[in-house]
Amino acid sequence: MIDKIQYIETLIKLIELNNDQTWTPTFRNLRTGGYLPGGGAGSLNDWGPSYTDNFQHTWYSDFYGIMRYLYDDQLRPESIADYKPIKHNDKYRILRCVDCNGRYQHPSRFESHVAMKFYRENLVNFYNANKLIEILNPLESYECSAIKLFRDWLKSEYNRMGIKIYDFVGAEYICPYCGRQRSDTEHDLYKIEKQLFGKMKLNHIKNNAGWHDFE
């Protein structure tokens, strides 16, 4: 059996915190036996929460996807290990400019890797302690000391590998290295791999990787 109350209250809080309140009544109705409707374009399945704060948008949007996966399929929290974004989170898709070979990644994609690592390692513990909803407290998640350390470590690995964390969308797709706009790019595969004595290292695995390489 799963604790549906924890799932429901956490989902409701996620929706209440987001900028678009269209679906708030629908989620609140879960408390009295309501359900989440399916459908195509324009339906709840075609919608996702949005948050003004950049950290919240990445962390809470990712968490919403996890919670819908668990709630919709009535899964125990341990099933998070089979959720695709979690399962393949050690594989990093890095853009490379074909013109100059400069490598970069969008900040939200970078932060999503940090978030998914946290949820994989901590969600079950929060659930078992009957405080799943407390993951939404920044001090318990994206501002906690362990995550700050991992974020700093990952940034140092990016620097070591010559990868910029760069908002290329906001910069209108201008390469941060050669300055070309809408230059052709390829996706290179990097992966976090464990070393001796529990250490980790970000390694370059493959240039011009296909989508199947990341799953």
C-alpha cells in the first residue's frame, strides 16, 4: 500500500506554488476522491507547472514529473529508480558547436541533473519519515549543504572538461565561443563514473551521440 495522502498533499502544494492556477481546483479535489483527467492538447496531460524562480522552476517541475509518475501508476516511492529521467541521470547531453567545437549546456539542464540526483537519493527517506511535502522547503532540497557541495563539484568538473553553463536560449542561440548565431550543434555524451574510494569523475564518452545513447 502507498500513502496516498502524502502523494496528494505534495501534489497540491506543488500546484499551489506555481504561477498558473488553472488546475488548482482539480488537484485539491483529490482530497475528496476526485481524479486527474487525461486527454490530449489543452488537457492536464499537455500542461506543466511554471515557477518564477529559476531554481524552483527546475526543481519543482522535475519533482512534479516524479510525483505524477508515482501517483498516476500508484507506485511505491522506491519505483523512482525506474523513472527514465532518474535512471539515465548519470548521462549528460552536452552541446558542441560544429564551427568551433565549443561545448556548453543550458543552466536548467545542468540544474536538473543536480535535482534528479537529490530526488533519487532522498525521496524515499522523506516518504518513510512521513514528510514528503517537506522536500519543497528549499533548505531541505536545493539549498541544503550536501547539494551545494555536489553542485560546486559538478561545476568544477564542467570547468575541467571545458564546458560552459550557458543560457543559449536567452542569448538567442549565439555560440558563447565563436559568436555565431544558430550554428549547427551536435550532442556529445558525458557520464559520471565512480572511481576508487567512492570518488566520482565526469568523463567524455562519445561525440555526436544519438538519442539512444542517452537511454
